[in-house]
Amino acid sequence: MEIQKMIDDAKTFLRNAGFGEITSQGDAARAVVAGRTSEATAIFQLSLGNDAKAPVHVQQGAREPRPADVKSVPAFAGMASLAADPTGAKMLAELSKQVAAVKPSQK
Amino acid sequence: MSTTSRYIGVWGPFNGQFVESNTAHSGDIPFKETSSGGGVMLTVDRPNAEVAVDLGKQIATDATVGAVSKALIASGASLTSDIRVQGVPWISVPYFWQNAVAHNISDMLARIDFDFIIHTPWYCSDATGTISVYVLLFLDSHGHLQGHVDGAWWERHGGDPFCTGPIDSGLDAAIPGVKAKVKPILDNALKAASVIKSKRMYFLPGNGRKTPGTSIGDGTTDLTLALIPA
């Protein structure tokens, strides 16, 4: 797949999923489809319109494991609608595949 | 009263100001949720049986604000905002890439966050920032609502040039305490709803009102959890 098409697909994916327009354009979109972790995180934040909150410095606290007895979690409606659309479902599957392929060292 | 609620926000209904439009129905309607316009518009058919929990109201109580303010003052910081509650897709949680498969890609978590300021000596700029705690709300195998503190994140601006190290160390040290304090607050906020055996749960931006007509809300400051009893 040509890189430009991957960028366009990623941008369309994010827009259709309700994340808004990508504000940082090509570089960050390219990071999403390439699975580059820190840049990919940045784009999701930027695409949510959080530019004004972009930190000078960020650091995370510890995260906890998911509880065992989870039957149902509220779904992000934009994502659910996207999954119902054949084109969107294909893109969602591709993104899920990329996410699942992220190696521990990249996390 | 069954109601169709339509939420329209430029950045999506859960991320900034939105316009809310409620239409009441004389008869009952089944639950349905659709997103359209590239995620700009969310339409939810809300049945009679819906039980709505305004998480902002339940969590950001005077007691919570007081406790947070007190804890910050004890740490040399001050609270500079309201306590906000927002729906956040898992994919846009800051620590998503640390373990992307920890949740389903379509899952939505709730973020509880607030701003702070730390005054510093004259040779450093004051530091401001935000502490966010992400919680996973879910129905267990018995259909009961549960709340789980999933993780936490902080952001800092300023404190340069000499004070950033101690400030960051202090924030790192404070995070476990913040998470520990959030859990009982969360349990208390969900207490009434958790006894209901439910078959479905979903989020609504804002305070979950059903009053017919149009109003303005803010998806970054308030979030409602809705349940449909089994």
C-alpha cells in the first residue's frame, strides 16, 4: 500500500470514528499506520483537538490490570457505527491488527 | 418518559461543547445509539426504563472538592479548576500504547481530572498541570455496575529551570494516593445504581437530562452513565 494511501486511510478512519480532523497532518498520520508508538499517541491526542492542552512535559502513573469479571463496557458510539459500515469495519480490523501487533518493547 | 436525545459537537459530543436536543415520545421506545456526520452527531433513543447517573454531579461533590483541595495544599499545590468527568475512548487514553490490547478498541473509559498550580521559589516559574484518573465502568457477569480505577496520568507546564525535578518526583509520588482516594469516591457515586441488575449500559455526554427542547452542554466537564435494567 502506498504511504499516501495509508495516510489518507488513517485520516479517514480517525475522522469517521469521531476524532475530528487530524491537525498535525502527514507526519503523525504516517506514524499511526506505521505503528510508531509515541508519535501515534500524539496524533490521537491532537486529533481529539487537545492541542491547547498538549503538555510541555508528560508522565504517567501506574496502570492497573483489567478486572476479570467484565461482561460489558460502554462503547464509543463513533467506533460502533464505524464497525457497522463495511469500509469502516475493514479499517477497524486493520487498526486492531496493528494494535495487537505492537510488541511489548514498543509499548 | 422515553426520549430521543441528539447531541452535536464540533469535536464530537464527548469532547467540548455540544448542542443537545431532546424529543419526548408518548410511548416507550427501544434503546438505539447511532453516530453520524463523521462522529459529530450522536443520537440516542432512551427507553422509559433508563436509569441515568450524572457522574459529574455524583463525583464532583463539595466533599470531593474539599478532599482534593486539602490533599493538594498538603503537597504544596492548589486546586485551580472544577473536578471534571469526561468520556474518553480507550484509543485516546494517554497510556493506550503501553498495553493497547488491555481493553477492546471500542471501549470507552471515564476520565476524572482537575488542574493544579504549584508556586515555586523566585528562581523558577510556577508549575501548572492536570492530574487525570481513568476509570473503567462495566457490568459484571451478574449485570451489576462496577467501577475500576484503570490508571492515572499527569501533565505539567512550567517549573523551569531548576524546579522541575522535585515537582515531577512529587507528582509521581502523589499518583498512588490520588488513585487510592478516587476508588471510594467512585464506589460511593455508583452505590445506588450498582444494586440494579442491568442488561445494557451506555454513556451520554453532559448531565443526561431528558427535558424536551434544546440546550448547550459541555462533554469535557460532565458525563452521564445510563443503565437499562434487566
